[in-house]
Amino acid sequence: MSDKTIHEINRTYWNTYADDWFGVTALPQYGPSFVTEEELNLFGDVREAKLLEIGCGSGHSLKYHADNGAAELWGLDMSSKQLENANNYLRENNYAAKLICSPMEEECGIPKNYFDFVYSIYAIGWTTDLENTFMKIAAYLKKGGVFIFSWKHPLNNCVTIDEDKLLFEKSYFDEAWFTQPMPGENKALLCSRKISTYINALSKAGFIIEEMVEQTDSKTLNEAGEVSDRIKKAKMLPFSFVFKARKL
């Protein structure tokens, strides 16, 4: 399947269901059942910083940084409806951002060697070309700039729970694109990349990894009594991961 076809299918999904995802998985959260930015402090002080979000969605993570004094906000998303929601949400909160509608893999006029931070909260996995995307992100950053991103942990896609046992239903090494069921009867296209695939792509793009986190949040880990299969699973393996890398 071509990149163009994948983009068209996923863009149609997000344009249709953007309202259903309004404010979902945004900073300070890095992902479901996962530790937060308030606990990790990966960004540190963003006052006077220029930030670009890849897959900015409804703009809630942009507002989070605006609340913390960021000097300049940019957002990139392939969905025009998501950007419409982000623009309205930021304006309602008296903030503004430069928003660009484009797949993250394509040239779209974002300035080079400009940003202090580029980040992506649960969106980087939608790219059809990880190495090219990381190369572009490196080009956007100043020397010494920071790239932070979170996404679904690949083990989460491979494993199901049966009573109190984890069962592999899919190979960890399988990085083929597949149809991803979404809430309701909806579907999108995704692939599940190995952790080493992310690490190697970061290295090729000229990043040094400063931190990787794959920690289930303490509330989930400490759930007692009768719990759902989802909670049981989250107690045994990470649902999400986050990388912090710096441009050399």
C-alpha cells in the first residue's frame, strides 16, 4: 500500500472524528496509564522557548506550553479539522500558534535550525517514513535542541491477557501496516515498530538519546481488588513509551 493511500485513509478518519478526540492524550499526559510530564519534567523550563508540535491535534498540548510561558508555538497536523479545532481552542484561551496542515513526512515550509523543542504526544507512530520524519525534525531544531515524543509501546500491540497470563498473538518483529480498529465501527491504518527501530532512526538523524521511559503510572500499578483485564495488563507491561533526545 502506498504512502499516499495510507495518508488519505488516516486523514479521512481524523477529519471525520476529530471532535471525538478533542483533548484526548495531551500534555501533561504522555499516554494512557503512563507517568506525566509533571512527574518526569522532560521539558523543564520552556519560558521564551520556540516549540513545534508534530501531530498537534486539538491544541491542548500547545496550550499547556503556552500556560508555562513558551515564547512561540507551532503545530503540524495532517487533518484540517484537527487544526480548526486547535485554532479555535487556542483563541478561546487567548493564545495563538502557527498551524500547518501537512503529513509530517513532507516538506511544508517549517523553518530550519529554528526551534528549541520539537515534540509529539502520541502522534509520531502515524508517520509512513520514520527515518525521513526524524531527519526533518532534526533539521527544524537548533543545535542542542530537544526532541521529545511518546507513542504506543510495541508490546502492547503484541500481547493480550487471558485471566492472569499474557499471551503473544502477534510477532514483536512484525512491522507491517495493519487495519487498526478505532472506537465504534471506525478503522485507520497503523504499523507497530520495534523499539530498536526508533533508536536507530534517532541515531541516523543525529540525535543522542538522553532518556527513555516506559513506566506505568503508580495509580494503575497500585490498583487493588477486582480490576479489569486492561489494568491487569498495564501492571505487567508498558502501554506507552517516551523518548527524550538531543540534536548533536
